[in-house]
Amino acid sequence: MATKMKCLIAGAVLAAATTGPAHAALITATNSTGGSADQSFIDRSVGIVSTGTILDLDITVEWSKCGSGVTADFFCSSGGFPYPGEAFMNLTGPTGTNVVLFSSSYFSGPGSSIDVTNTFNDEAVSSLPTTIQSGTFQPVGALSAFDGDDVAGTWTLRIGDTVGADPILFRSFTLNIRTTGDSVSVPEPGSLALFGLGLAGLGFLRRRRS
């Protein structure tokens, strides 16, 4: 009887080890290669080599809408009316899923150049206001569209402006992606360096277990 009980306990432990909870991770990826778009757009990307199913995602963007002048580090250098409704921004994931953070014609203010930091988060208390301002807001599209996708691959933020003479500026974006999955790899630093060489212009990646 004792032997049988030991076998049952061993079997239960083995089953728990086999079917236990999947890995969970917070993946953070940043691109801080500044740029400017005026009646055009620019794309900024990050490459993620870890795998895992996306549970939740938010993105923080440092950007500006300027009336005219631009500093060397991509801030507005003058006032002037920036026609904020010309600005647009969207995020595309590795599988082709695309989410509009805000579309052109969405904003109606402010009346002068402004430098802002926005965190776009589906769980934010407030929707994105129609006046450009810093803060944490729900995007126009739902970032939950990425839930269930695999995190690995290239993520691209597109920043654009539809009319000339008053540019949109980009300074940086950071993705915070919570994932879970049976196969989550942690690349060696050397592997990350090689991956970066193969993907010119991509940002960097940090991974922390939660």
C-alpha cells in the first residue's frame, strides 16, 4: 500500500511539472532614433527574438507637433500654429496586425507647437483627448488586437504628417509587452548583437521575468 501511495504521489508531481503554468515575461523594447516627417511619414522598428504569446501590450511615445522649427534633438524650436489634425501614428506587429494610435484629423488642438510624451494603454482611465497633451490614454484603436499573437519579430511604429510646413517629430518609443508561452527563449548578448546587425535601424531589447 505504501509503495502504491508513493507511486501515486510521484505521478502527481510529474504531472504538475509537465502541465504547470507557462513562462511569463515582461519584454521591453525601445527605439530612440529621432526623426521628422512633413507631408510624409517615418518608420521606427524594434526586433524581438524571444517567443511567447502576447497577453497585454502598451506603448510610450515621445513626439512633437511643430509650427515650423526643429532642434537637432527633435524638439520644436518655435511656436506657430502646428495644424495638429495632420498628425497620425500606428503600430504594426510581426504578424501584420495594425493598430491606429491616432489618425489624421483626430486632433483639433493645441494652437501652438508642443512636445509631449504619451503612453497608449487599453486599460487607461481616459480616452485620448482631441487636444495634444502628455499623459496616459486609451488609443483610438485597441491594442488588444495584438493579444494572442506571438511576440517574436519586427515591430514598427509609423509616425506621419499629411500636410507640409509644420512637421511631426519623433524622439523615442518603448513597447512593454507581457507574454506567456511554453517556449520563451532568452538570447545571449552576442546573439542580440548579431540580430541587430542583420536588422539595420532596429532598437534594443530587454527582458525581465515577472
